[in-house]
Amino acid sequence: MNNSALSLIQTAVHAGVEVCFTNPGTTEMPIVAVFDQVPGMRVVLGLFEGVCTGAADGWARMTGRPAATLLHLGPGFANGIANLHNARRARTPVVNWIGDHATYHRKFDAPLTSDIAALTNSVGWTRTVKSAHEMAEASLAAVQAALGPPGQVASLIIPADCQWEAKVEPLYIKPSPAFHEPSNQAVKEAARLLRKGKAGILVGGNALTESGFRAAKRVAATTDSKVWIETFPSRQECGRHMPIFPTLPYFPEQACKALAEVKSLVLAGAREPVAFFAYPGQPSKFVPDGAALHMLADPDEGVDAALALEALAQELDAPAIATSSRTIQAYTATNQALDPEKLCRTMAAFLPENAIFMNEAATNGFAWNAVHSFNAEPHTMLFTTGGAIGQGLPNALGAAIACPDRRVIAFQADGSGLYTLQALWSMARESADVTIVVCANRRYRILQAELARAGIKEPGPKAWALTDLTRPVIDWTELAKGFGMPACSVYTDGELADALIRAFAEHGPTLIEAVLT
Ligand SMILES: Cc1ncc(C[n+]2csc(CCOP(=O)(O)OP(=O)(O)O)c2C)c(N)n1
């Protein structure tokens, strides 16, 4: 086969795209047919499009380069939108190839015809390929658009005839994901505000690296200011070697309280902090009226926020601070029933060095960010950035394929995990080194908390039923085995510790259902 579909893939491979997560159909067959001709492109089948998009996001978060998805017209793309929303909010580079009906076939309005661009536009950059001749150039343009900076979701809509027609020469160009340097003026203004005192720094985005955190610590020590980490980071370096900073709380009353005293807030890789949701009588914005907000490094402009913090430390003549790692305390199990605290403590004690920790544990994971991640071996944390649940398992799959030499842990709330459960099958098929710990509290606990916050002391049976995951109880071990991976259930911290030790000693995926009381 020597057609334009081949140019699409060859150009993408040269541009740094090494993997395609796909659930294809007839309109993508020319692309499917040429994959075997391109050795540099790995293909991974996802059994639901949300798995493909979430995996592409996870791969890109770990490599800084886009992965591709190959999806089937509007309905296939629509199935993957929630995780593309998360990718958009995380500014992750993702390239979607979406097959469409042949150009001459569209006017017949066959059953799968729809307005694909209306969907793709909602998550980022879109281009519809008009002819086979533009395929190589369009392929490169999509990768370039995805890389930004800032990173974004880039979708190419590719009619089937544009795939099967004559080959055009591929382009051999590798764009690089260079971030912009911070402006001198922004650095100087940040220094001026911080010197005035009663200031805070909100770090986020690409500031959450070791160098970014260390620079933030120097700045904070020199100016006596406080540092918070944004509530929903995309990727954060964590561990016992990192300075300890609090995450800005999720609930508005707590976040407002945290920021109540600041006279100015410097934003490094983070946007102005606002409430996730509005609540009656609660403010949408967290920074007190009259306080100054200053953008040191705008995440939407693709500025290197870690570099900006280093420049700020230099501007302030902030002395270097000796780095020291905290010692991990010897672990003793209580052998009591698991709760979120015992769960996180045990996970931290056994986390392998250099692990990737996908945290979609929801209410079970709050204590991870607040306390336990600082007392674990160095690791990279990924987080559900856009609030659309169902990112965790696919992200873990993508991260494992991106970094085969690192152990991936999917710390997974049960309700959220059920959105994209088919990721288990792809993990098993790809022998991905993922250890999944399902926090089986058998409820949508956050929604029960929201009902209580809304003042509903005794929810009616219908309202309660909408937050309850019993009746029937979900059998996670059978589900995992059905998708082709070993699994067990644990009820105490001691059992969890044993299961983790066993899982980390093996290659390939394992699921541990941690049953919470
Ligand atoms: C795509 C999507 N659908 C629905 C929601 C609303 N939602 C937020 S949290 C949640 C349930 C979370 O339950 P679980 O994952 O079990 O975590 P827990 O609250 O029990 O800790 C739901 C349904 C959402 N955020 N995203």
C-alpha cells in the first residue's frame, strides 16, 4: 500500500508521535492497513474511545510529546471527549485522527454522518483534510498545533478518500515542545509584590518540577511568603526529597480561609484560583477583594513557570537552601480495617522509587496530596485535571506505555474507575506494569458530602440511591480477571501491604481491591 494514509503516519512518526491508541471503523481502514508498514508506530487497541483519549493524554503527560488517537467519525470521537476535556485543561498535547465519510459520500447523509468539527472544536484545534495531497502537511500541522506551547488537543478530520488516494511524500520534520521564557518585567513585578509582604505564590502547571519547587522555596523563605500548589495539577513531581507545600483546598470556604490574609498572590504556571462549583452564598473567587493578582508565568501562554520561579529567586537574591530528604518511617501495620488514612499511609510506605502515581482516588486521595506523598519515595503524580472522572485507568495505561521502566500505580476511586473500565483489558494485552489499587468505598462519597453541604441531613431514598454503589456490590476481582489480569481483595492495612509487595515483585498488571469501611 502506498497511499496518503502512509504519509500521514510517516510524517507523524518523524514528528515524534510513537503510539496510536485506537478504536477504528470502516472510515479509518486505509490508516489501519498501513500501520504495519511503519515500524516506529506502536498501536494499542482500546475497547472504548475514552480509554484511547485518556491513554494518549497519559502518554503525553509523561513524554511531553503527543500520542495519537484514531477514532471513528463523530460518535467515536464523542465517546472520547471527556478525557480530551481533561487533556485540554491539563494543556496536554494530543493528536486525534478522525475518519469521516469520503468527500463525495457525505451529501448522502449516511447513518454515521454528523458534524464532527462541532465536537472537535469544543476541545481544541481542528482541521478538516480536503484532499490527499495535503495529508503530510496536515499531519505535521496537527503535531505542531498540539505541541503549542501551550500544549493542546489537535484534531484532524480525514475523509476516507483522502486516506486511500495517491501518496504524497512524507515530511521529515521534528518540532520541539519549547516553552517561552518568562518576561523580565513579570519577574520584577512579582519581586516587588513579594517584598511588600503578606504575599502568596500559587504554583501549578509546569512549575511543579523539582527545580520549580526548590525555587519557590527559596523565594518563599526570602520574602516570608506562603506557597500553595494548585488543586488539580496535571503532573507533579512528589516525594520525600521535595519541599512540603500545601495544596490549595478544594472547598471554597477552606480555600478562602487559606488565602484570607494575602495582600497579593503571584501566579506561577497557575490561573487565578476559583471555586470548582458555585454554591449559594459562597464566593466564586478565592482571593480577597482588593488583593493584587500577578501573573508571573501564564500557563495559557506556554511560559516555563519553573524557569520563571528560578529567575524570581535570582531577582530577589534568594540564597540557595540545602536540600535534604526526609527519612521514611518504618512501617507497622495496624491490621485494622482500611480507611482513607490507613490506605494512603500504606501506599506511601511501599511505593517503589521513581513510580508514576495516577491519583484518581477522589476523597480517598486527599490525604495523599496533603501528607503522604511527601513521605514516599520520589515519584511523579498525575491527576484528573479537568474534573471529568474516568481519566485514571486510561492515563495509567498511557503512562506505562510511555515509561516501560517505571512502575505505574493507578490509585483509583471505584466510582470513577467504572467509567473507563475497559482500560484493564488493554493493560493486560500490553503487559503494562500497572498496579491498580481500587478504593472500594462502594459509594459516590463526594456526592454524599455534597448532599450534606447542601443542608440535606437525611436524603430521601431516591437521592441516596443515586450515590450508593451497593445493590449489587461490584465484584472487582471478577471484573479484573474477566479482563485478563490477576486480582485480589484486601480489607486491612496489613493485607494491603502484603498485596503491594507481591504486585511490585511481578511484571504486568495486577488489581488490588482495597475494601473500605
Ligand atoms: C464525567 C463525569 N461524570 C460525572 C461526574 C460527577 N461526579 C463527580 S465525583 C462523582 C463520583 C465519585 O465517586 P468515586 O469515584 O467513587 O469517589 P468517592 O467520591 O467515593 O471518593 C461523580 C459522579 C464527573 N465529575 N465527571
